[in-house]
Amino acid sequence: MSNQNDEHQGFVLALLVALVLFVLLFVFSIVFTRIGHKASAPAVAAAPVAVVIADDAAQVVVQDGVVKFYFASGKADVADGGSQALAVIVEGVKAGKTAVVSGFHDTTGSQQVNEELSKQRAIAVRDALLALGVQESSVELRKPENTAVAGNPAEARRVEVTLQ
């Protein structure tokens, strides 16, 4: 009979050890999963998918890693909040990348005037980067293949800043 009790106690002890190991593995998996999510979380909150641009107001939007400055018609004034939006670009330049600044314009008015205004807007954004401590050699002003964008004129009057 004592042999049967010893077997029963051994089975219960093995079951208890297995249960404790299962609980420990479960707890560790939760802890490591949460640590992994914190490490992979983006440093900057994602921008909304749909961006509504006011008809004639200066704005700045960060979307999919691209900083987009929108300008009022006929103006080259950088929107409030530009410095904060460019923080992601400044960090990329510190990591050895180049900031590429490209100016677009709408199709209303004179093509020549629009191209010059597009250039002035790109220079204004470049100057904002320089004011944040980015070296001029780390900024490239690039004319996009198609500077004039048809459609919403407010969306066409923009400068995009990317990292390469």
C-alpha cells in the first residue's frame, strides 16, 4: 500500500511541477511580448491616412515619413509647427542621410511665376532645416520631374522633404 501512495504522491508532485512551469512560461511570454512591442513602437505617432488641406492656409503634415509643407496661394511662408515636423528629418540627417527638398506648384497663373514661387518655397524650407542645425551640405534642393500638379490647387502648392 505504501508503494501505491508513493506513486500517487509522485504523480501529484510531477503534475504540480508541470503546472508551475506552465504558469512561469505563460508569465514570461506576456512580459517578453510587451517588451517587444515597446521596442518596436514608432517614435512618432502615425499621421492620419486622409489629410484635408485648407484652400488657402499654410500647413505642415508628416505622412509616411515625408514632411509636406503646404503654402497659401502666392506665399512662401513656412507654416507654424514646421520645426517640430522637421524633427524626424533632422534625426535622419544626424544618422548620415541627406534631406531632399522638392517644391511643387499648382497650374493656375503663369508657369514661370509658379516655378519661381516653388523654388522660393523650397528655399524657405531648406532655411528652416539650416536653422535647426542641419549642415547645408546635408540638404539637396531637387526639382521634381513634374512640379506642376493638377487637381486640388491647395495640395499642389507644397514642398516635400524626404530622407535619402
